[in-house]
Amino acid sequence: MRTRRDVLADAVERLRMARRDTPELDARVLLKEALKLSDTDVITKLDDPASPEGVVAFNCMVARRVRGEPVARIIGHREFWGMRFDLGPETLVPRPDTEILVESALAAFRRAPPKRVLDLGTGTGCILISVLSEFPEAAGVGVDKSERATAVARKNAERLGMNGRARFVVGDWASSLDGRFDLIVSNPPYIARGKIADLDVEVSVHDPHLALDGGSDGLHAYRRVAEESARLLPEGGVVIVELGEGQEKDVASIMREAGLKPEKAAPDLAGIPRALAALR
């Protein structure tokens, strides 16, 4: 019987030949999932025999990664803001860069925490749930056009203990909502429709196009978010949106046209302007 180290080495070589960016890391994550190992096991027990059924499951996962499927989609979950979020075909994979929205919310409400939070295009619910984890007195609503995405978000909220504070609804942005929200957050679709096919296969093939398609200019969703924010934010309320690269100027202009006051966008880990906050 082959050892775990043997099958891991074979997988690393396959992923390297397929020109995956992080073959060693990918192989270890998939081995841990397929063989149901702990982090300690992956470090200290690689010379143990690998069960035949585990090897079959692992090789199937590696084959999917070789074809370009993201690791998070293969294992079905991704960490965000220190919490595990399950995924679905209709949700984006949470990215580390998106955490800047949560950081921006903390900065905007340093003195007086928000009471009501709205997340437009909620997907997995990761932004809303992460914000609520930092503001224990707040409650929030997440809206998504996809019924299946909202079902994933509800399950994540329940598993993470937010079921009583986070509500998820299917809707066309905030058209069915009224009342006031102190904070609105959104990672909207911002890829120009004609450019989706040019994206890396991990995105163009495996991410839901509903969550990518920002219309002909990539800005359609921002116009809706700005419009709804102007209607639902009280004076002093804040909307924070994730930006695509090079979109800060255009989105700031959209916010101003809606009667909101944009601030300078906060940069992501690569220094790219990524989170734009605007005040009512």
C-alpha cells in the first residue's frame, strides 16, 4: 500500500505539469479533505498508508483541479474573516480582498455601531455575517436574486450562530425592502459582459455569471446599489461597495449623482482601490 506522502508527491507533480500556481498547497488541502485528515495529520502522518478509497477520492479531486476548478469549489467551502463558509454553484468563492469591506465597515462605525445592516448580492452571506460578528448588537438582511444562493447563506448563518440576527431574502436588489439601514454593503457584479469570457478559467467557467455580469460597461449594478442606498440610508448612513480594478472614478461619480458623498477607496492586499464608502 502506498503512503500518503507518495500520493501527495504524485499530485504535486500533476498540478505542476498543469501549471497551477500553488501545486504544493493545493495538493495538501485536497489530501486533507479527501482522507479526512487534521492539519496535524498532514504534517506528522504522511508516512502512514493511504487507504485505497481515500486515494480514489483524492485523485478525483486532483483531476478536477488540473482542469482548472478552484480548490474551494472542489472541497465546497472557503474561509473568510476567520469563519468557514460553505459554497454553492450559484455563489462566488469569498476572496481575501473582499475582507476590506468588513474592515471599512469597522472604520466607518468606530464610534457608534450600526443597528441595521443590508447586504445586496449576498451570495454565501460572508460579508453580512462577518460584519454582524463585529457588531453584536446589529441585525441584518441579505438579498440575492438567486434562491439557491440565499439558501446557502441561510445555512451558513445557522451554522455560525447568526440565524436570529441575519435574514436572507430573494429579491431584485432592495426593491422589495423599506425602512432604514445604517450600513449597506455590496460586492456587486462588476465585470463588463464582453470581458467575462477572457477571464481565467477558474472564474469564467466555474463562477456564476449572474454574480459576474455588470452589464455592458460593468457599472450597471453600482447604479442600482447607489439608487437603493440613497433611498434606504438615513442621514449619516454609509454604503460600502467592492470595486473592480480601475472603477473608482466611475463608481464615485455614480454615488455623487445619487446624492451620496464618496470617500477615497480603501486598497486591497495588492494596493488596488477595492472598497469605496459613500455617506448619505
